[in-house]
Amino acid sequence: MGDTITITDDRNGRSVTVAIGPDGTIPSSALRQLDPGLRVYDPAFLSTASCASSITYVDGDRGILRHRGYPIEQLAERSTYLEVAYLLLHGELPTIDQLEAWRHEVSVHTYVHENVKHFMQQFHYDAHPMGMLVSTVAALSTFYPDAKQIFDEQVRAKQIVRLIAKMPTLAAFAHRFSVGMPFVYPDNSLDYASNFLSMMWRVAEPRFEVDPVLSHALDVLFVLHADHEQNCSTTAMRTVGSSHADPYSATAAAAAALYGPLHGGANEAVLQMLERIGSVEQVPAFIEGVKQGKGRLMGFGHRVYKNYDPRARIIKRTADEVFAVVGSNPLLDIALALEDVALSDDYFVERKLYPNVDFYSGMIYQAAGFPREMFTVLFAIPRTAGWLAHWVELLGDPAQRIARPRQQYVGPPARDYVPMEDR
Ligand code: CMC
């Protein structure tokens, strides 16, 4: 017999014994067996596994991240973003023919309907590109009404290709709008990352010459951001998907969750913080302020990692490669000093606060010329593969139903309506 746990209801002596399942989970139905009225109170899901998933494995204590069993270090070094996207979605690495077919499919779906372009040109002149991306992804559902057929596998596969292919186009269009530049159409002869860089930066040249070091670095960053199991945005994707909404609406909801500064918005917040600190000399005073509760050290800490985020390690290496081409980022010295102080300070050590994926990524993006407002957009592009992989898994999981948590009601008891003149 494997490991079990026995829960006793001390009100009546009744008890139930249940097996401890994979990853240390026990079914909450055990409590319902004791008393159908019992609920688990778990704000922010600190101890709740809301699904069984075979996509991504994270061991936060040991700093391990694997997709479909493959370590992130090997994927970042030897794979490409499109190959990892295929792996996340299909469960296995593609053969040469499968990868070629997948690349071809994605590259011939990069264009967007001209009305999408017109629609994007109507945003307020200083619209945040992430706000534009969220709204435009949602708007795509109006262009592809067939997407509602979420249980038709062929239809579903088509929307997945469309979303992965069009995200870079929408992201680049959002940037071009915000700087008043004409939109650059996709160049389908380029690889995924290079095509995105061409849409971002091309001006009058007939063909944009992409620096291979930069496009490789961007592709590695895309690999590192492709999925991270049940984070806030993936949970939003699954929650909206559980109502059987179309994938564009669910992806827009996930992107909206990513926009927040505690999630994908953190890389932008890191840069703001480093600029506010201003110099290495100010680092100790800033750390003191954080310890006194005057703000957080952005890019530090993680709900799951209580060790160095393995992605942050790889990003630090990628940063060196990029800085060798474009010159270092002056904020790097402040970041390194912050990391040094934080990793040796009791406050951060006791709370197991280590650099996360966002601590160095913003500096690479900035050195490569991306405006700060684009940082979260650069996270949303690759995370689309992860969101969609979870969406497909959710739809095929017979244990899943519409997401509908319960609550602990703590409001007033029943009372009678008070007429206006008596209040
Ligand atoms: N700076 C200073 N103190 C912190 C930080 C931080 N960055 N993060 C957590 N703490 C403290 C927090 O004040 C609390 O202390 P105490 O026990 O004295 O109240 C303790 O550490 C535990 O923090 P928590 O807020 O309960 O942890 P959480 O798991 O709810 O939050 C987090 C995780 C990522 C939201 C949080 O660490 C944070 O706000 N970090 C800064 C934002 C950031 O970098 N986000 C990117 C996350 S990684 C990529 C992604 O998910 O998109």
C-alpha cells in the first residue's frame, strides 16, 4: 500500500483515508465524504492543485524546470522556440518532416486581415502596446467565428497555428503604431524570431538584415518563456477556457493576467526600479527601504521557486552574448550589485527570494533596442504556446468542468431593505 493520509472529523469521530497521489496531492472529495458542507479555504491557491497536467514540471526547491520531461537547459541550448511550441502542444519533439510542416504552417499564417490593421490604427496615440495586444487578440475571435467549434480538432488546430503565427505580427504592429511608423508586413522567408525583428525595425531597406546573435538570443528568450505550468495567466486561460469560450477570448484573458506587474509586467517594473535607484551607491539604501516595506525588489521572489530560477541563470548568459554585440546596459552594474546584496542579506535569504526570469530579461530587451512598454508583449508572444497547450489539455480532460470555486461568506446576515428616507 502506498502513502495515505487519514482525516478525522473530531465533531463526530468519522474518518476517511485517502491515497497521497502524484506530486503530494490528495483529492478534496475526501472532505466531501466526511461532510458535503466542508470546504478548503485557500486564497490564491497556495496549496491547491486545480488540474492534472503532463506539460511542465517545476521543482521550486531544487530550481528544476522541464517541458514534457526535457530540461529547460537542454531546450534553451539545443532547440528552437517553434520546436518547443510543438513539443508543448503535441507532447513529443517533432521529426524533421513534422517540424518542417509546422514551421511552414506557422509562417503562412502570419498575416492578419487588413481590418485588424485598421482596427489597431484607431487606438489612442499613447496606447500601451500590451493593452493593444490584449484587445486585438480578443478582437480576432470576431474574424474567425469558426473558432467557437472548440471540440472539432481540425478547427482547433487551425486557431492554434493562427494564434502562434499572428502574435508577433500584432506585437510588432502595436509597437509601430506607438512610434508612428508604418506597419511592416511579415516576411515569411525569415525564421520566427527574425521575422518579428524585421516587423519591429525595418524602415526603407528592401530586406531587413537580422543580426544572427540577436535573433538567436530572442529565440532563446522565447524558449524560456514558453510555459510555466499553472501561473496566473495560464490559470486565467484555463478558467476562461473551462466555460468553452473560443481560444482568442481565452488567450486575451490570459494576456490580460500577464499584463500585471506581479506577473509578466515585472520585467518592465524591474527597469523602472533600476532607473529609480540610479547608481550602485544607492543600492544599500534601496534594499533597506524594501526591508522596511517601502516597495518590493522587482524581479525577485517566486511563488514556486525557493531557489535560483533556472531561467534566470540562462538569461544571464544570454545577456552577455547580447551585450557583446550591442554594448552593455549601464543598468547591469546596478542589477548585479542588487543581486549581490540581496543574496547575502538575511531578509531575502530567510524568505528564499532569488532572481526570477524577469530580473535580467528587461535589460537584454532594452540593450537590443526594445522600448520598455514592449517587455511584457515580448513575454506574451512565446507564452501563447503554453497557454494553448494547457487549453488543449483542459478540453481533453474528463475531470475538468467549468471553473467555479466556492467561497467563505463573511458578509452581514439576512436583513431587511432600508428605504432611502430611513438611512
Ligand atoms: N521584494 C521584497 N520582499 C518580497 C518580495 C520582493 N520581490 N517577494 C516576496 N517578498 C516577501 C513578502 O513581503 C513576504 O514577506 P513577509 O513574510 O514578511 O510578509 C514574503 O516575501 C513572501 O511573499 P509573498 O508575497 O507571500 O509571496 P507570493 O508567493 O505571494 O508572491 C511574487 C510571489 C512573485 C508575486 C512576489 O515574490 C513578488 O511580488 N515579486 C516581485 C514581482 C516579480 O518579480 N514578479 C515576477 C514573478 S516571475 C515571472 C512571472 O510569474 O511572471
